[in-house]
Amino acid sequence: MPKVSILSIFLYFFTCYAFAQIGGKHTYQFLNLVTSPRQAALGGKNITIYDYDPTAGMFNPANINYQMDNQLSVNYADYLGDVNYGTASYAYLLDRRTQVLHTGVTYLNYGSFDGYDEFGNATGSFSGGEAAISFGYAYNIPWSNFYIGANLKFISSKLESYSSIGIATDLGITYYYEDWDLVISAVVRNAGTQLTPYHETYEKLPLDVMFGISQQLRDVPLRWHLTLDNLQHWNIAFRNTNRDETSLDGEVTADNPGFFNNILRHAIVGVEIFPESIINLRLGYNFRRGEELRILEQRSFAGLSGGFAIKLNKLRLSYSYVKYNGAASANYFGLNIAL
């Protein structure tokens, strides 16, 4: 297919889905969960990891590349409360360097709940869980540094006695300039629909339009990442009434996030120190998480994340810790195997 036609198709899908809304109005929210300890440490969302790591293809299919060939990644998250979830991914090179197939699985277990009717009578325990399996493909546009990719995801969800099935796709494009070790990416995630709703109402999926850029510094063992998410919805800041200020005469000054505060809430930054060494250190900060979960007059370190990876021959062991507030945090564990 000609280069112009491929880019036109991507831009068409980008503009078609660029006007969705966010915030408690969508189903299958687990599709936006962190897929690996590496991603968790870099702030929670990242679309500019372009190397051996097959979990990168679950967030941006354009980053599926030949270095992932025969790499298997398995990850587990000890999430909030009794919730836990995990992911697995694998990539396979079809030809010399230009076409790569990828598959990924995400499962989420909500644990067990005690059920009661409207009169307070026990109705027995119940559970909930969700899962998604994805099939991805990436292609290098001939004679260029552009890569395009797509994921097709089949989704299953069961909450108590209600169940739902859905389908979604991710569409990504990446510019990778190897001489500068520069990666620039854009992706439209979770564009799809419910095939069968939980009851009668069809709900929207958590669409996310993202842009990212990263680069490894030439003379310093450090790679930096900048990710902008939720670009389909500009105004994601909101008033928090708990942060309103009341003067001595009773006049209330409302919490009113400004223009630059709103810009920052789209941003996620991360750094990898010694990215190609045996031990790799990772740090990240999610501005939106930090702003929405911070507590006045208390240092909670909300928004911060960090982790490390250790390479042992054909194995890479990863761990990350994410702080949400003084009472909530999550641990992520990962294993990458070169088969």
C-alpha cells in the first residue's frame, strides 16, 4: 500500500475518534491499567518504549518491532484492596525486520464480595472479573523511519450475574530515528463497542488519544520520556471543594485550576537511568494523579513512581512501586524471558 494511503487511513481514524469524553462514563476501564512494572515506574502510561519489551505493544502497536522476536513477558500487580491483575505478551518476527506479530492478555480479578438485598438480608457472596486478549501487527513503511501498527482486542467482563462482551482496536504510528535514538509516537486506544451490554444500555469504551516523545541522551546513561494523554478531551481539571479557602469574614475562594494546571494534568514524565545496563533504575511522575490525589498540608507523594530491573542472562526481573496517597499504593512484578 502506498505511503500516503497508509498515513491517510491513520489520520482518518484519529480525527473520527478525537472528540470522545472521559471521566466515569465508560465501561471496561481496566483496558487503561498499567501493563508492566516498567510502564508503572515511568508514570503509568507510556507509548515510546521501542526495544525488546513486548508489553510496549499492548499500549502502542506501532512499537511492535523485530527486537521483541521470541520475547515473552509475564507481569503481576498487587493492586488496591484485594484487587489483583496480570498481563502476558509475546512477539514473533514474520520476516527480516519489517513485519511483526504480537499477542497480549490482560486479566483482572476484583475478589469476593458479600451480597445483600434492599432489606439488608444476605444473598451470598459473588465475584467479578474482566479479561482482554489482543492480537497486534506492526509494519515498517518502506524506505522510511515510520512504523504503523494495530491491535484488535476481544473483551470479556463479568460483574456478579451481569456479563458483557466487547471489541476494540488500537491504532498507532511511530517515528524512530535510530541515529539520535529518538522516538515520537501517537496512538488512538480503545476505539470500539460493546457487542453485548451488561443489561440493555450500550456503554462507551474508555477512548484515549495519546502523544509521546523520548530520547536517550548521547553522553549520559539516561533516557527521558514525555507522554501526553487524554488529548481527545482538553479540559480534564475540575474544582475540588475540599480545597476551597474561606476567609475570616466567610467569603469563599473557590479552587479553580488554571490553564497551565490543566496542561500539566495531561503530562506524564519518566526517566530510565542506565537503560542498557544490567541494572536499570526507573522514575516517573504523573501530574494528573499527583494533583487529584494530593492532600492539603500533608506530604503524600501522590503521583510518584519508581522501580528497577535486573538482567540475568536471558531473564529480566522487574519491580515497581507506585504511590497514590498515604493509604494506597501498588506493587508491580515482572519477568521477561528471551525464549
